[in-house]
Amino acid sequence: MKRIQLILIALLLLGGKAFANTYNVKSPDSRIKLYVNTDDSISFYVNLGNHEIIHKSGIGLILDKGYRIGNQVKVVDVKTSNINEIIHAPFYRQDHFQNHYHELKLTFKNGFGVTFRVFNEGFAYRFFYTKKKQIIINNEIADYNFGKDKEAWLPYTTNDKAPFAMAFQNIYDHTAIGKAENKIAFLPATVNCGNAKVTILESDLVSYPGMFIIADGDYLKGVFAKYPKKMEYYPWRHMNHVAETNNYIAASTGASNYPWRVFAITEADTQMPVNNMVYALARPNKIGNTDWIHPGKVSWDWWNDWNLKGVDFKAGINQQTYKYYIDFASKNHIEYIVLDEGWYDSKSGDIMHPIKDLNLEELIEYGKKRNVGIVLWSVFNVMDENLENICRHYADMGIKGFKVDFMDRDDQTAVEMVERLAACTAKHHLILDLHGIYKPVGLNRTYPNIINYESVFGMEESRWTTIDHDMPLYDVTFPYIRMMAGQVDFTPGAMRNGTKSDWKANYTKPMSMGTRCHQAACYVVQDSPFTMLADSPTNYEADTTYTKYISTIPVVYNETTIPQGEIGKYIVTARRAGNKWYIAGQTNWDSRDITLQFPFLKSGVEYSARILKDGINADHDAEDYRIDNFTVNANSSIKVHLASGGGFVIAITPKAVSE
């Protein structure tokens, strides 16, 4: 009797009641109210203020032989918690943040249970299992009822024949749920509920497939890749792929916590890029000391197709070319170069032996003398098939890390492979850039040596896409949606820039959609602690003023805020690194004038500001820009014009420091 009284008191303190099989829990600020019912099946609905933003939605697990966790459940234990903590976040968009939530944990008679956490920024739930018995999960029920008239931003699979096998890169279909295509979409995805936007994500994905969604009437329903039964290889990269699947999604080995289903709730678009729920819900750091991890910028070979002008040697995947990249990086204080595909014979899958035109030991020593580290590209499964030997061999040689590519799936075995790579590279003090990967799920909190993820329709697309794939629009959309999940390997830095009327795809001499200043703004707008200068060193050397400006922008910050912006239209981001601030903005193809204010600066302090902005002719020549200097303080207000597809960056330094 005393235990029941304590549970009731705790529920009331968290803002809820316990009537029969209904439970509720509020956010710390009481704005979000989550109601859970376990009468016939597990369902929930959510209110924001006085408005219901998610209608009754069913959840559950279907085990082998069709047994459903969620039907006729008997709750045998109820626990509630009020957690308020500070999370330290190395190499994240801010170095620490407050994590405050109320938790409701229901345990069922059969050893399963479900946990709900409600934050001021949204809510999340996860299933768990407490027994030692091994189980097979045939499917997961995740039927989220938003209403068919609600508009959503959905990134569909790009592979109609094998929809779970693709690179997790696409633009968004902005459509009403009831009018969405009959195709699965990968996460994150956002729904406009009127008084707020709800973004669906996941966190702490461990030994379980990632979640996709598909529109079905009023619902967005969870869909999952099946557990692989047979793997085969594509011959051109020794890349494995799923050839045959089982009829279940996961094999669970005893007591387990299943992934968090995350719903970020944002009443203003400016809250979206800085929502921290995915990171907060992930497992804490497992690798200990992170002092050896060094984020930085990268001089990259692949996007510019190894093009060098005015040199006296044949540019390509060879010793002289990479020494040139190292020299360029060193002169501009760029920390790394990447040796992308071609440094070993991809078809053979023999990563232990570079091609004959490369002397890797010599390049490592050459870079070491110039303070430039080398990161190597590899296919995921090629690394995984000889993981310990590869990591030990190249760490001993002096390689700083790996860029792994072409996972292109997120079934349970793929997720397990990523964790193995993260753990082994951390063991050998190697950084990890996850390319060709599913969206971030907080693993960079658990393994901070993961310093970037792709899963973004990035700059590489400009080599082959069409103007209909509107990249300036995408550039001011994905920071609000995809970046909630974590950092992005967008690979900016194009020095050939096109207006909407003159842009053309070009594989060997690519150009970006939008202005050169739009490209520069990527270095501040995007969370990217391992970011590329994607163009050719000789193109950067032709404009040393611009190159010096972008190469001195930091990649790690103490805090981040979004002063203004609107999804799909424009964004302005402000970040602090020490006592310096960096502010950047981007627009879609619409030119616009914005007014900037600086309330985040210290009161009474004068700052020197240096702005890189679209030139007066940037609407006609997207490469036109200018740099101006001025003084600013916390009370200042300035106007900035953004050309069509334009942008700007402002570097702000206290005058006592700059002088």
C-alpha cells in the first residue's frame, strides 16, 4: 500500500495521474503533456499547451509466432524520475548543455517494458527487456497519428527496387501526409502540427535496425529492414550487400534496451538546429580520455577530381599530387588531407597494400613535418573484415584516422558493424568519418572519435545532379531537420559557383549552386567538426584572400544559437569559440535583406567585425564577393543583403584581442 501511495505522489509531482491503465507525464515546464494508455494495447497521445499535436498512436513489438508486446499488457511496476543534469559534449555544437526531463517507466509481467521521457524540447520512448532469454523480433509497431492534412518534410529512399539499400541522401518532399508518395522515407522527418513542428528521430541504436517511415492515411508508420540471411559482393569495390533476408527484423540476445524513438517538438524554427535530444539520449562516453582526438579541416582530393593547374607533373593519385595537397594544407593551417578512393585497389579489397604509385610511409613523414595528418578512405566491410589488423597497422604507421564509405544500409548487422569500427578505431586512437552512412543516432557521444557523418544531400551531388534538385533550398532546409540528429559531412568549399541560370553539372570540374559566400557560410551554419575544403588547392591559391578567410573559421565551438531563420527560406547561425563569435547566413534562390542584431555579445565591449558578403554583382556572377571591416557591440544593428542563392560570414573579435 505504501509503495502505491509513493507512485501516485510521484506521478502527481510530475504533472500526471494514475487512473486504471492510463498514465501521464509532463515536461519540466509543463508545456508538453504525454498520455499513455495500456487498456487493450499500448498507445499514447501528446498535447502541447491546450492543443493535441499527436493523436492516439499505437506502439508495440511483434515477437516470433506473432505474439505482440502491447496487447493485453499487465503493468507490474511503475517508476517515475525527475532528472536534471549537465552533459559535457566534446566536439559537439556546444561544449555542454542542461538535460532536464521527467521519466515514466512501465514494466510488464512478461519482462518487457517501455520507458517514456518528456523534455521541454520533446519526448522519447523505448522498449526494454529484462530477462536472459534470447528472442526474435518479427516487427515493431510504430503508428504515429498526425492527421493526413498535416504537411511533412520527407526524404524518400532513392532505390525503388531495394528501398532499404541506399545512401540516405535525398532532398525533401514537402507535402501533406495524405498526399505523400507510397515510398519509405528515412529519418529524420518533420511534421508541421500547426502550433509546433515535430521531428521524428532515433537515438541509442544498438544491435537493432534503424527506423524508416511511410505515410498511410493519417499516419506515419515505422518500417524496418529485415535481418540479413545472405550477403554478396559487388565486384567493383568488394562492397557487400544484402542478397537475401530473414522474415524478422532483429535477433535480441537477452536483456536489452531498444532504440529511443525521439520526437523533437519545436515551436519556433530557430529551435530546430540546436535541439539536443538525440545526443542527450545516447549512451555516455565509453572511450574515456578524448585529448588525443583532434577535429579539423581537410584538403580533399575526390570532389575536385585531383585537378591541379600550373604544375609540372601529372596530377592524380600519386606521390607528387598528395605532397602538393599537404603543402597547401600546411600553408593554410589545414589539419588533414584525405586519400580518397583509389589509394588502394578497391576492386581487390586489399586495404593493406597501397597502389604502386604511392609510398604511404613517405607521405606520412612528409605531412608530419608540416603538421598535416593523413586520413584514409575505405569501404565499411573491407575495414570490418580485417579490423584489428588494419587499425593496428595504420595507427602504428602514423595514419590519423579513416573515412569509411558505402555502408548504404541500416539493418541490425550493419548497425553492429558500425559499433565495431567505432570501438576498434578508438582503441587505436584513430578518428572516424562515417560516409555513406545512415543518420546519426548519438553514437558520437558514446564514441567521440566519430567526428562526422554524411547522410546528407551534400556537395558531391553537384557533380551529377540537375537544377531541379534545388540545393540552395536544401541548404536552408536540412539544418533545421537533418542537423538535429548530429553533424554533417556536407563537404563544402566550391570555388566555381553558379547562379540559377548558369549552373551546370560537371563531373570533372564541378561547381556549386549559389554564390561563393553561400559556400563560405556552410563552415558556420553546419555542425561539422571534420569538414572539407572540397575544391582544388590551385583554385584556392588563385584567391588567397578568400581562402585565408574560410581556413581560419573554427570547426569546434563553445556555444551555438540561431538568431533568425525560417525552414526552406533562410538561416542565420551564431557560434562562439572562446571570446570570438562567427555569424553566418544563407538563403534559398530568393535574394533577401536581413537585419542583424548582436545581443549575445558582452555588454560594454567593442568588437572588430570582418564580413565576407555577396558582391553587388553576385546575382549575375555568383563568384562575386567583398570583404568589409566595421565595429560592433551588443547594441549594434546592421543590414545585410543576400543575393539569390547567397550568403555571408562575419568574424567578430573583441578589440582588445584583435589589436
